[in-house]
Amino acid sequence: MNKCHTPINWVNDQTPALNDTNLNYMDGCIDTIDDRVVAIANDPPENALKAEGWAIGEQGGVPVTSGSPYYENNSKYYSEQSAAENLVAEGYANGTQNGTPVTSGSPYYENNAKYWKEQAQQIAAQQLGALSDVTINNAQNGDVLTYNSSTSEWENQASSASGKADKVSGATSGNFAGLDANGNLTDSGKKTADFAAASHNHAPSDINSAGTLGARVQANGTAAATLGNAQVRDIYAGTSDMTAGTTALTTGTIYIVYE
């Protein structure tokens, strides 16, 4: 609401003149003020109480209770909440409250971003050997820190990484690994599907070129016992005599006795 009247500052026998313009100006201001007084008088008291509730959470100067629509739902409350949240943020950021460092009983004491940053800077500024549980003797390029349980300290020693096998670049997923002459890993180029199962069969057509078998070929005993089948059979050759009806012979096996 704006002011409706500005003082004229009358002076005897000087301007401003006491004329109809200035008198009408004053008359208009009085009329405006009169209207405002009437409006205030006609405004229900409850409107003023509502305004008070929404503004500061009070009714007639008395704080509202939890059952009120203005309880924890007014401008003053949210302003105070915002201030409290700002204090929490300040505490975790700097370890201060309203610019004052917190004490040991505060949840922000030695538990804020500034503190941990300073701790990290202090540790980084120290020489590694200055740490109480680290012993450095004649450090060399490539040395690593190794924990010694007998001394409860970290000690430098030569790295054993030089004996490691290098990884394969561009290996194919699922292929078997191989080794080169230096013991490094290689991609064998072979996978499980490239090999036959431990127990498998071949059709006659699979044997399509002449060659020498490097090991014994033994007939299937069950199949060989069926004498009418044309198939591979075991052949026994030796000089031991056999007596018909007495010498034990395996059904389906061919026996040759020679002198």
C-alpha cells in the first residue's frame, strides 16, 4: 500500500499558495485515508489471524500447536529450517557454525571436508619413509612395498613382476591359451568345438587315405561276438598249440598258429 499524501510545508506569505489546487490535493488525500480506515474496520479479524499464522506460526501472539494448519507450515518456520540446513552444510564443509570452529562434542568435529582435505595434504607432504610403520632401505627403481608380519612394517623390495607372463592382445574369447618360447601367453587359435569328444565314432568314409596306424586297433567285443557281421575283428597270431574243445578262445576272434 502506497502513501497518498506528501507534506506541502506551508510558509506564511510565501509559496506554496493557499489555493484551490493545494486544498483539493489535501481533500483528496483525506478521502483516500478515510476509505482505507473503513476497509480496515470492515476486514474480518480472522483474516488478520490467518495472515499472522501463515507469516510467523502464531495466532494473537501465541505460537500454534501441532494441530494447526500453520504448525511447521509458515514463513518463519521455513526460514528457520533453511537457516538450520545452512548450518549443517557449513559444519560438514568447514567444521564451523556461523563462522566459529566447532568443538570436540560436535558431529562435525574432525568430520568435515576441510579437515579431511588438510589430513590428506599433510600425509602427501610427508616422505614415505617418515611414516612410523614403513622402512625404506636403499630404494631402487621398480621396488614395491611389502608387508613384513614379523616386524609389523612395510618394507621395500625388488618387484617380482618381471617374471610374470604378458597378456595376449586381441585374443579370441573361448580359445585355449598357449605359451611361446619365453613363457608368455598366446592365443592357440583352437577352442573346445575344434576337438572330438573322448568317446566318439568314425564312419568308414572318414578313413579316406592310406596310412599307418600308430597304435593297436581293437574290435568291439560285443559286435564281434555276432559272427554273421562283416566287420573289423581281433586277430591272434602265435606259436602256441591249441586244442579243439579245450583251449579257451574268445568268440569272434581269428586265431592263427604258425610254426
